[in-house]
Amino acid sequence: MGEILPVQTRDDRTAAEEERREGGSEIVLSVQDLTVGFGSNIVLDKLNLDIYRGEILGFVGASGTGKSVLMRTVLRLLPRRSGSIKILGAEYDAVSEEERMELDMRLGVLFQHGALFSALTVKENIQVPMREYLNLPQELMDELARLKIDMVGLAPEAAEKFPSELSGGMIKRAALARALALDPDLVFLDEPTSGLDPIGAAEFDNLIAKLRDTLGLTVYMVTHDLDSLFSVCDRIAVLGEKRVLVEGTIEDMLACDDAWVKSYFQGKRARSIVREDDKQAS
């Protein structure tokens, strides 16, 4: 793997956000007027959200507000009632089947608990997308899997291990390696640090930021982890009342008057993070 660039500071991320607000970045995911429901229950109602190239977007909201529903709808795992979803400038419903397959290859997904196939080794799990979309000789797939394993910080011997032989942190990294198997442009992470101890979670956050900087990834991260939101996310979107209530930087979240947003970002746990962050900045 090539040289890894330093993780951006909060000042760097604020400057990047200001550039985006001035129209300086490409929109890689655009959700417009999205409505999703199950029977008479409307979960998302005319929701709008844009994600810009190269950013890490943290997506938060109270339990049951529809965070995972939105992600799964974007990935076409759930149907939508109305609205449009454009990925890399293309609307799924308006392109050919071949073009849809090409779009799918540019997306990577890490589900909350890894979702590794228990009967496959780490190497074989990573090769699943390669077998589905590409026609490569086994030797080349083995080499690519080894590269992905190294990229996410796993030891070479992890390649032949089964998921049951891995720790929680190793499962997350193996699942991330699979998400990166086809060198995607946009990666979806569903609660990537859940179940990890604070040190493991911080290491995983750092890995995500370094991979973004090195590979030019765009990251859509559903998370409840305040440390992740403060340390690696360029921008945050808050889901509530079936739509995006507010979006922006950490500073925007701290300045927001919405009751839930204030409680979430300025509660007892959050205040200690803010103080520590400011202390480090000084």
C-alpha cells in the first residue's frame, strides 16, 4: 500500500466544508424528495440529502428514525414510494442493466455486524464481490485479497481464518476489506465502531480517515459514536421527523437550537469531548 496521508484536523475539515458550500465539490450521492413506507407507516417523507466527493458524512438520529432504512433504500435493498436517488450522477431507474452493474461495482458496504459468510475464510469473503462482478483467475483474486487484507491492517495469516476465529475488531476490518474489494468510490458504513472498545473504535476511525485520504473515498457512515463524529466526520446529517433536520459541521451541530440535537451534541458525554477537543486545539 502506498504512503498514507495524515488525518485531517477539525480546521482542515471546516475549510473543506466551506469550499463545498461554495460549490467546489462534486455531489456523488443525491437523494431528493425520498418517501419510504411500510403499509400505512411512513418512515421517510420527502427527505433530501447530498453527499460530496471525498467527505466523511456522519449520519445520526434517534433509534427508530429510519437511518438504516435510508441506507438500505439507497442501496436498493428496500423499495421507495417516490423520490429520486442519483449515485455518481446517474439515476438507477433511468440506466441500463449493464450501467446499473457498473454503478454497483463503485459502491462498497460494511453492515453493522460485518455480515461475513461464516463458512468462508476471510480471503474467500473478500473475493465474493470479485466472483460476482469480475472474471479473474484465482491467482489474481488471491493476490488482490492479500492486498486488501494488508490495506485494512490485518495480519497476512488472517486470510485463512474463518469469522468464528476473529475478534470483533478483526471482523470489522475483514468486512471493510470486502467492502473495498472492487475499489469503490462510495463506501457505506453501518455503525462501524459498535461493539468495539474505545481503543479499537479510535483505531478503526483512524483507519477510515486514512483510507479516505489515500484512496479518495467518499464515506457515508451511520453512527451513534460521538467520538467518531468529532474526530473523523467532515459533516454530519441528523435524521428526525422523517427528514434531515440539520446538516453541517460539528460547529453547526453545537449551534443548532433543535432540542434533540442540543441534547445529543451538548449532553454530559458530549461536553467532555468538546472540552478535550478544544484543549487539544489550544
